[in-house]
Amino acid sequence: MKNKLAKFHLIALPTILAGIVGHFSSLTKFQRAYQIELPADWGFWLRFSTLSVLKKQLRFLQKHDHWDQAALKIYLKQIQPAFVKQVSVFQRLAESFEQTQQVGSEVYTQMYVGSQLKAKKKLRLVLRQLGAVVDDHGFLQLLGTHEFARNLVPHAVFYTAFRADVWQAYPGKAGLNRDALGQRLHLFRSWIDLQNIRYIRQNYTGSTDFAKLQKYATTAKIPLDLTTSAAFHNRSAQVFRYPQNMKVQISAANTAASSNFNNARMAEFIIDLDTRNFVSEWDAYCFESDGRVDSDPQHYSKKQLYQIANTESFNYGIPKGQQHDLPAKDHTHYYLDVKHPFDPQVRQLATQAFRSPQVVTIGGPYADLIKRLPDLVSWQKIPVSQRNAVYQEYLRFCAKTGSVPGYGGFLEQR
């Protein structure tokens, strides 16, 4: 028996060694192709193991996640500094690769921005990785291997880069109505809203959602915008009396570091004027055990449909508001966000049950009450029993002057 084992080892050992040498040779070629620099004092097995892991990671990122060579090189570049510290190299490799599976993480964003894929292919790549599929009720479900990074902030570079690619891929009046990808991109806005709401609620303290949002804005040094119309977020099933909600957008002006990006009035939050909490479709939707959203419109109550009808909406285009920072011919918000493809059936039902009022500038009964933060304080001081009469006085002032100054501005001017 011992003789047989010895004979086997004599036969197998050269084969094993040849396999190792052949594999190392392929790793050396891989190292040269991607210009990977490893410390000169690294031993054979450390070099062998590191290159083996890297090669497997890049093969996965290319074949499974569909990244291009430019993005792969960005991935390698951000790992390179870890090679100086031998102890942490494998931990860094694992952490960096994990970030490639988290949309909007630091590593993922670097790869997305650095990718040389055309805009439409990049947009499609993100939706594919998230497993974006439109179900039988017209609702976009995310069923993929990737997920949003938990630390993805509402003003993130990833969002501004994604937004810029939407502009490039869908210029002109047709907007997102041009093709099936545009339809999915429209529906995808809701999932960005969910990430933004979760981030604010989970990372900041405060007695209300608005208090948490203000803390986020202060910490991130992001100015809030309250000047864009909230008419589409004050839908009512009865005769319209006065606004119940206000709109807050981030950032009030562009704060993006790159001249290629613009994050002005991108993320959006709808605030109930009484509770100061978010009004959001995601507080109405029910998740099933497999992670899908129950998208059957018949499963939702009238109270839930109110939330769905008046929900927030991430902006691919730039709403104008009263910031005066856009050229007169800029209509990206209208073409990409307002004149959009079909909503899911549940939201179609909600917006049929709850109608948005016409604005005062065209003879309607709606005028924003909140244009500045002091407006909210002034309005909340008015007893509920008097609000309808006070609002009618404010509405007449807006119609007469042709301006909508907010309730506090009205008190100053009358």
C-alpha cells in the first residue's frame, strides 16, 4: 500500500507543480495586463493568493455584473494602496468587492463615474444589477443581487452621475417616453425615494421627520429649497380647501463638485403641515415575504391611496422654483419628470381618487403656503377652525398681485 501511495505521489507531484506554475504564469500575465503593482518584498504565496483573488473578482465583475474595462481599472486603482499593508490586504479585497454589490457605495460610484459605457448602457446596467422588472400591475420590482448602499445620502455623487446620464440618454421633448428603458427609469425614481427616506429616518434623531431632515441638511451643509410648487402633492378627494402638505427639495442650489454634474433640487420630500412627518407612498406599501411590493391596487385603503397620490418624487430634471439659476429654455423637469410614462396601476388609481388643484396663476384654488421656513411657523399658529378663511384671504392676495410669497411673506406685505 505504501509503495502504491509513493508511486502515486511521484506521478501526481509533477502534475500539481505544473498546474501551479501554469496558473502563476497566467496570473503574471494578468498582473501585467492591468499594471498591478505589488510590494517587492512579498513572498510567492502572498503574491499568488492576492492575484488569484483579484482575477476572480474581475472576472465576476466583467461577466456577471457587466462592467467595462475602464470600470475594472478604477476598481483596481482604489485597491492599490492596500497592498502596502500586507495584514489588511485580504480584508480590503473583501470589503471593496462587497461595495461593488452596493449601488451608490464609494467603490461602486467610482466605477460608475469612471465607466466609459454609453449613457444608456450605464443606466441599463444599474437596473439589471438591481433586477428591475415591471410586474403585471405595472410596478417596478427590484429582485437582483445588488442593493442600495445603506450610507447612500440624498445628495450623493452617484445620483448626480445617474441624473446626468439620464439627461444624455433622453434629450428633447419625448423625455422618458421614448422606450421601455425610459419607462423603467421613471418607475425607478420611487425606489430612490425609499432609499432617501430610510436614510433620513435611520441616521438622524428628531421628534418629526422634518426635524431629522433639517439635521441632515445642517450636518451635510446642504441648503433646503421650499420654493417649487407642491400642487401635485396636495391632491384631494373633495373640494380643495387649503394646502395640507409642503415640498422640500435638496439641494436648493447646485453643490456638486464636478462641473459635469448638477444636484440642484434633485431629492424631494413631502411634509405634512400639521405633523411635520413625511407623506410617502412607502408608508402605505406592503412588502411580501419574498421582498416584492404588493402592487395590487385593490389591496390598499383610501387612507393609503392618499399617501400614494401625494408622495415625493425624485427629479431627473431640475425644477425651477424661485432660484433663478436655470436658463429660460431649460425644460428638463417637465420633459423628464412631469410628462412621464405610465405610473403603476396602484398610483393611477390613487391619482384618480385624489385630484391635484389648479394653481392660482391660472385661476385655480391653489397657492403654496410655505416658501420659507418662517412661513410654516406662522401658518401653524392659526387655529384649524380659522384656516380656511385665512387661506381664502391669502389666495385673493396672490390672485391680485400675481405672486405667491408664502404665508409669512403675505403677512409682511398686506
